[in-house]
Amino acid sequence: MKLPSSFSKRLKRLRRLLTPQDQAVLPEPAKPQGSLRGTPAPELLELALQRLAPLALSALEQSLKVLWNPRMRSTAGLAYPHVNCILLNPRLREFGSGEVERTLLHELAHLVAQHRAGRRRIAPHGEEWQRACRDLGLANESRCHDLPLPRRSVARNYLYICPHCSLRIERTRPFRRAAACLPCCRKFAAGQYDARFKLSRVTPAQPGDGPPPSPSPSAPA
């Protein structure tokens, strides 16, 4: 018997509410601070489109944006997959066109990796990103740059440990909700959140932390 459409919608909404809200992917993806603004870089956009052409990612090609952002200081570049936008630090031009191109492709690989993964969350510099780098002609790329850009010292006062593999995660801020070890969830739970690998905080609470994350539903045996 076919269910009424209104009932089906309510059932889908209920299922979403019953789904564990915890995230298994670490570290957290970059989140934009305010709107993404900058000066368009048409010559770099054209270069990016040339590299994307053999990969048959038409949706990404049609919406891709590359911007110079003068507010960036220590970061060479940032990628925002949810809007298919790349922000680049204008100071990169001081190090030559080769460094500009390398950083562009580094960030473009993030967009390619996430576009291929769809809605599935992936590690920022994991296997998917490494494959995208190779496809874009960027072999042996490192996850961080070593350019002499001004750096800000940030204290990482929050330490989390996986109870299964003892993976250590250091953070500048506490998790807002419970999180699990990504390698263990991938290996033993097909990439889905599993409460067996929920990270435990081992550092003392800091002022202004608020209440600890509420326990998540237990995973099925």
C-alpha cells in the first residue's frame, strides 16, 4: 500500500531526528568567517578550468570562483567546497608565479576531492585529496606550506584521545558535540559514526567551556 505523501515526509523527518548527530570526520572542515569576499583572479580561474577539463567535473567548472583575499595573513589559501570557492593570499605573488600556481592547485584539489565524495565527509588531506592532487598534476604535495608568511602562535589546550587506537587530537577549542576517531570509524564501521570510537577529552576544562557534549546514542552491536 502506498503511503500518503504527507505521512512519508513526516516519517523522513523523524528518521533524520533519530540519526546520531555526531561527526566521525576529524579535523573539522574550515568554516568561512562572514561572507567570502575578494578580488576576482580571472587568469587563475582560467588556469584552474584548464586543469579541471580532463576530469569531467562540469558542475564544479561552472560554479568555480577564485579570489584574492587581502585579509589573509599566515594562510596561503583556503578552499570552500560548499560554494566552490578558492581564496588566495595576495602575498603569494611575492614568491613567484610557481608558488601561486602550486597553492591554487592545492586548494583546487580540496574542491575536486569533496565534489567526488558528494555529501560524504572526508579528511581534509586524506586519500581523496592526495588522488585529486595527482590528477591535477601536483605530485608529492604536502598538507601545509613552508612559506615565510607571518604566523600567529595558537595554544592547543584541548587534547582528545581515541579509546581504541589512542589517536591524539589537539585542538584550540573544544568540540561542540561528541566526535569519533575517523580512522577507526573507516576501518571498523564503514566510515559511519560509531560510539565505540568516541573521543575522550583528557585535558581539564577551561573557563567558558560550557557543559560537556551530551552522550551520543550507542552504536548497534
